[in-house]
Amino acid sequence: MKKRLLLGGLLIVLLVIAMMAVACGEEEPAATTAAPTTATTGATATTAAPGTDTTAPAATDTTAAATKEDVLKIAAISSATGDMATAFKAMYDSVGPTQELLNEEGGLTVGDTHYSIELVFYDDQSTTAGGVTAINKIIGDGIKYVSPPMFMPVNLAIADLCEQNKMMRVKSYGAGNVEVNPQNPFMFFSCAGVSYEASFYDYALEKYPNVKKIAVITPDDPGGATYQELIKKIYAERGIEIVYWEVYPQPSFDFYSILNKALAAKPDAIEELYGIPPCSAALINQSRELGFTGPIFGACTLGDPNIILSMLTPEYAYDVVSRAPEVHSDLMTDRVKKLGEKIMAAGASFELDSLHLLDACSAIIDAADAAQSIDPEKVVAAIDSGAAEGFEGSYGPSVWGSYPDVYGNNHCAEHQLFITTTQDATNHFEWVE
């Protein structure tokens, strides 16, 4: 069994390297069937996707009066070549469909000018040097808005150039405060795992009230340090004892030695915090093989649930709880459903990474709408001042200003919590208020 579980490592190593980017209010839980209308942090189950009526900026009255046509270009940086290209293919494949959807929705109107949205892809060649080359091309092309690389080292490598040139960067599924902070005033997260750790545990402890002791086994990642510090506080507040703590190097596929030590501490649950599907799945499979039957959590995200499920031994696929969207669920937002149709019609795979561009670009467009300007300085100022309160992202209404004590500003947005639970070798998706 151990040998069988390890053989897959070689086949998925390309996928693993790139997905390291996710390295990527507390209310009493109660059931409801009403469709939620705003982002929230409680733990109430709901059966409908978030509404769209309160958080995103209202449409301006200038659309009918628009007499000019122009183009707003947004650069998307990712890996089309090199070691990480295979793993980031879903993001690359989403560029055209995302552009099409944004323009079908009306693009952007500022004053008397209507802007069509053009997404321009730049290859970082899976390296920091390639990322710097890409951003210099973007500067030369005069583009001021960027969806930066998911892989954090590349985003950090381009940060200074972006800030010096006052280029607004928005990244979906962000992580650490090494990226978003007052020293990088043009950098934003349209969502980040930090926003949901507390509400995740409101939900998880309602579902698994006997969890008192936990083993944390999580990847070593620059952004992960922010997650790790916050989760310690959350456990202390809820009376959860950390009986084992391990930060492992990525990518890792063999967890037997770690798990033998962790399970000897008799945890009620295992927390992975965040991860990439090959590593997350290996840890789940091997923990079950060694006899662990308790819940396995991913408070920030374990990665795409469908990819993980495809890697799990069916009899081990139970009590896995992750803050991750099941993108094929009927409960997903209408925008995600439309995007999925476009991507799959093109013959591409539709998965979590397919949603990042839509989320980030929506944040830019709605903020520009609120600012009534395409000048990045004015758009950033609109968010900073609260004039741009939020936007309609991939996951419904999102609000700027999540965890300012962590990021030092209001540049991280928060949408409604969602959870995917794997039970009986099936994924079950829900929105949680």
C-alpha cells in the first residue's frame, strides 16, 4: 500500500511545484434556506449562492450616455512554459472565457467612455527572472492593472517594479502579509484564507464537537506563516490543544514518518491548513492507512476538491473538510456557472484555478467604476477611503477590509464562507453564513 501511494509522486510533480502558491463575526450555527445577500463570517448553513444586491458598487448612470469606446487592458501573469506550466494550465485556459464574460456583463463605463476589457497574458516562464521580464514588458505596453502570479516568489520579485510604476495588482486566493502590507500600497487580495479561519472553526466544531486535541501538519511556505500564527490564536480561544505541530517542505509525498509521530499524540483531528492537491491527498490517504479515522481539516484550503477526490483511495474519502469551492456544484454563483460553460465548451478543464482571474478582474473593474477613473492612484484611493466598499467577485459579494490588523490596511477582501466536505467518496458543497 505504501509503495502504491508513493508511485504517483513522479507523475504529478509538475502540478505540485506550481500549486504551492496557496501557497492560492462568530454566530451560533443555525439552518436556513434563504439566499444570503452579503459576505459574512458566521457559521449558518444555506443552500443558495450569495446574492448580488448589497456589496458590489451600484452601476453608474453613465452607461446610456457613453459616446466613446476604449479598451481597458489587464495583464495576467502566469506560467505557460517551464516546470509550472502544467499546473497553471487551468488559469491560462481561463483568460479568453473570462474576458468574454466580463464584456458580456458590460465591461466598464467611466463618464462618457465605455471600456471593453482586454486580458493580456504574459508568461513568467515558471521563474522569478521570467516574472521580472514579463512585468517589464507590461510596463513597456503601458498596462497599469495586473493579476500577478499565484506563485508567491514570482509576485514578490515583481513587487518593487509594480509599486514604482504605480501598477495595481489584485490576486485571488492570497495568503501572507509579505505581499499585502502598507509598504505595497498598490497590492490587493480579492480573497485570502486568513479571512475564514475563525468562521471555519465555528462550522467545524459545530459539526465535530468532540475535537479537543489537534495535530497540525502544514506546508512550509512564505505566506503560510500568516495562516499559522492566526490558527494558534483561534485554537487558544476555543480551548483546542495542539498536540503535534509539523511544517513540512514542499513538495512532499511521504508523510508516514510525520504521521507516526503525530498519531502517537492521539489527536482528535488533523489540520493541514492549506495545501496543494497531490500533497493534501497523500497526507489523507496515508493517515487513513495508518488507522486515523477522525476529521481532516483544511481551514484555508486543501486545493480543488474534485482533483483531491480523484487522488483519494475511495474508502479513505470521508470526513475531509476544506474551505474550497466545488466549482461544478449547482450551488455555485451564476457567474461561475457561466464561466464554467465557456471554459468547458473550449475543451479545457474547469477547476478552482479557473476562477482566480474572474475574481481579481472583477475587483479592479468595480473599484474603477466606484472611482469613475481608470487611473490606478484614484482607484486605489477609492478603496482606501471606503468609496469602493466591495465588488461582485467569483464567489458573490465581497467587502474590502478583512483583517486589517494582519495586513495593516483594508486591501484584503472577504466573501461569504463556503465549505466542501468529502464524505462517502463524494464532495458536498455548501455556503455558510
